[in-house]
Amino acid sequence: MTADFVPDYLLDLRAAQRPAMPRVSCIVPAYNEADNIALLLTTLNALLAKDGYEHELIVVDDGSRDATVEEVLKLQATLPVTLIQLSRNFGKEIALTAGIDHCDGDVAVLIDGDFQHPPEVIPDFLAHWRRGYDMVYSVRASRDGESLAKRWFTRTFYTLLNLGSALKIPENTQDFRVLDRCIIEALKAMPERNRFMKGLYNWVGFTRLAVTTHTNDRMGGVSSFNLWRLLQLGLTGLTSFSNVPLRVWTFMGSVISLSSICYALHVMISTLLWGTDLKGWPTLIVATSFLGGVQLLSIGVLGEYIGRIFTEVKLRPHYFVSRLHKAGSKEDPVDQ
Ligand code: UDP
Ligand code: MG
């Protein structure tokens, strides 16, 4: 368990502000989780009820193509479940954003819908929140179950992301976390469309505690994050939280220019001293193609940033809700 340094008086102050009977919103992003969602919601409900929390369970259906919606609706008669149906698949980051926008608890719990995050640690997370921490987040104990390629990708990604950045995003953190209302409001105030949630949680600050937890295998269904989607998310994270990919070309440009000045001097001096025998075609080809490659690459990096600026300036809503089935509501679902 590690915490950013938080003075005791500040924790005590925050602890004193916690309501005696807090309302907990449990947010589950779900894409094709029909095999898991019913058991997960029942488990979460039992856990929170046991500790006497007043609670709501929010499932954000991210355009599932299986029976996820049906499974959740069946449970609405017995559990305090709100179902937010997004108009299509927007991806996990946006599904979490929709859940955060709609929750009304004093504190929110974010948890995956596939049992990879162990629900049994939630009471401990909430106890730390009551002690005064505004965010309690899970760090995975190990990445043993993951492929070598995914592990390598993650390691490289975090190294690049944190290169030269003062605000380090810790490696191996997960979306599994407890957020106080102050963090929920801070996240709601962040309007960006390219959302890398782990970066955003980190950016908002407040008092935080990391807790190491184990990660289970996915219970049913399959993971939606293939290498391509991970790469997309990685690029969003990098471009949203780091200028290093832009700056690296200034450095490369300087090194290449300096080397070419040195080479030009060398050619000039040797021609003056020994004349010329017209050698150097291979050098010319190598230099031209190398520079061509470097220029295309740097234009590609610029393009990545410009493409994201383009999505930001359009100011489109983050998502659309097609239907909102509120917990305990006898009325018809609200079409948005
Ligand atoms: N998820 C989502 N939208 C997506 C992909 C995933 O809401 O487009 C949800 C999914 O239902 C699960 C969580 O995000 O609750 C994590 O997804 P997954 O298990 O596929 O990813 P992994 O655990 O392999 O990183
Ligand atoms: Mg998973």
C-alpha cells in the first residue's frame, strides 16, 4: 500500500467531512458481458448492503451485441440498478465517463464487468476513503496472466509517457478505484474528447492511496482489447499527456543538422587538400532516404496531434444515451 504524502491533519479534516451514511454509486462499464453481469451485480449488491451502505449500481451498456441489456433489466426488479444504454460502442473510457456523469453518490466505485477486479476488496477501499483519502486505486500485483507482447507494450508505453513529465502516471494502475465526489466533479469538468482516464485521474490531484490487489482471469466472454485497440488507447494517452513525441524531432533535427555541417566541413577540407574523385553516391542515397524517412515520421507525429486537435475543436458530445432505465422507476425508460 503506498500513498502520496498526505499530512495527518489533512486526512483527519477530510475524514470529518465524510457523511455518516454515505451513498455509494457503483459504476460498471459493460460491453458484451451477458455471461458475467448478473452475478457481478448480485455480488456488488450483497457486499455493499452487508456494510450498510445506501447504494446504486450503474451499468453503462456500451453498445453490447449480446444479451447484456436483457440480463440487467431482469435484475432491475430486485436490485437498485440504473442502466445507461449508449447509442453505440464508444469504448471503455467513454463508458466510464458516462457512468461518472450520471452517478449521484457521495463516492463512486469503478469496476470492470468481467470479475477481473476482485469485488471483495471494495469494503477496504471504502474504509480508506472514510479515513480521508479522496481516491483509492488498485495497482495490479502482477501481470502474470498476460502475453509477453502486451507486457512489453505496457512497459514501453509508460516509459514513453512518463519521459520528461513531472506528473508521473504510475504503471500497473487500473480503472478499479474509489472516487470521492470532489474527484467526480473534477472529472466532469474536464471536457476533452480524447479521454485517457488513467491520465485524467492522475491529473486532477487530491489525496490518493494505491492499494495492491490481485487480478483474476476474465470469468466469461472475451476481452475486447486487442493489440490494435491498445495501440489506439496508447496513442491517445501519449498525445494527451506528453509533448515528448513532438520535442523529439527538435532534438533529432538538431543532431542531423549538426552532423551534416560536420560532414560538409570534412568534404570541403578534403577536396581542398586532395581534390575530388567523385565518390560518395552511396552516402548520398543513404542520407536522402534517411532524411526522407525522418521527415515522414515527424509529419506523422504532427498528424497524430493535429488529428486529435481536430476531434477536440468539433466539440461533439462525448456520447449519446439511447435509453436510460433508472433504478426503481416504474415509468417507461427515458429515450434521449
Ligand atoms: N468495455 C467497454 N467498452 C468497450 C470495451 C470494454 O465498456 O468497448 C468494458 C468491458 O465490458 C469490461 C471493461 O471495459 O467491463 C474491461 O474490458 P475488457 O475486459 O475487454 O479489457 P481487459 O480487461 O482485457 O483490458
Ligand atoms: Mg477484462
